[in-house]
Amino acid sequence: MNRVYAPSLRPRLTERDVRLALRLRAATASAHSRLERDLDLLRPPLSRARFTALLVRFWGFHAASEPAIRRHGALAHLMDGRYRLDILARDLQSAGLSRGEIEALPQCAAADSLGLSVEGALGLLYVTEGSTLGGRLISRALSEVSWLPPGGVVYFNPYGSRTAAMWRNFQNELTAHSSPAADPLIEASALDTFAVLYDWLAH
């Protein structure tokens, strides 16, 4: 997982956006760095087996966490086109897994409680949506490997040229839900998400 804030992709933010963005960035910096360092996605060799195993783990995370987010009507407009479980299923099928094998994969039990509240869902999404910025670097590196399946590996770059706009829209949604009561809950959920991802992916 690469840096959430790629300098060239930073959208123009309002003062209120900046306060919450800086709070979240500062609060999660250490957890983010640890996950990025220990996962080390771009270390050579970029093998098919390693990335298939990683996609399996990401599928287990999203399979457990996305159902809670879907229950929040207040986020329905935000989530249009953002769910990634189907993208992961297509990537895994391209890697040779059958639909039955994918549905039988283990799920991350700790992830099913991350998005139970709207604030919890936003903290979770801060991590997963932010990962798409750095994910473009991973996608670019994978495009050069010989084992790339037809259609590539879409999970790391799900929005393509819309990545910066999708991140900007998410930042707007964060601001809309920001309040003195909500912000600590969003922050706590983002930290919990990094912790769950670390235990599920890095180990």
C-alpha cells in the first residue's frame, strides 16, 4: 500500500477539509508507514504467486467489510462505483481461480465490524480509497511483468484516469460528515482499519 497523499494528486481543499485531512494523515502516519514498509509490494521479483496470494487476502478483507458499508443509506451516493469486491473476483478469475473457489476463500473476521457506523465506514474508506492514489504506481509496475493476465490486475487502479476526482469527491464527503463528535470516530476507525489490514496482510 503506497502513500495516501501523492503530492501530484492532492486536490485543492478548503480550510475545513485541510483540518480533517491533516488530522487523519497525522494520526495514521505511523500505521501507514508500517504497513507500507512491511508489505513492500514493489519489492522484486513481482511474482504471480505473491500477487495472487495478496489479492486473495484483499478479497477476504473486502468480503467482510463491504456488507456493513452497504447498509448505510447516507453513503449510497458516495459508494456508486467504489465497491471493489467484484473487481477482486474478476482479477482472481483472471489468475485462474473459479467462482466457487473465490467464494470459499477465508474472510477477515476482524474487518466485519469496521464500518458499522457511518463514521466507522468513512474511517475505513479513508484507508481503502486513499490506497488508490499509490495503487497507480503498483499497477504501472505490474503492467511490465510477463505473467499479467488478460485485462491486467484492476484492483490496484480501479478508477484509472478518474482516480484524483474520486479522491476529491471522497474528501468532500468527509467534510460533509465532519463535526467535533464525528471526527474522533472517523480517526479511530482509520487506525483500526490499518491495524486490521496489517494483521491480515503483513502476517
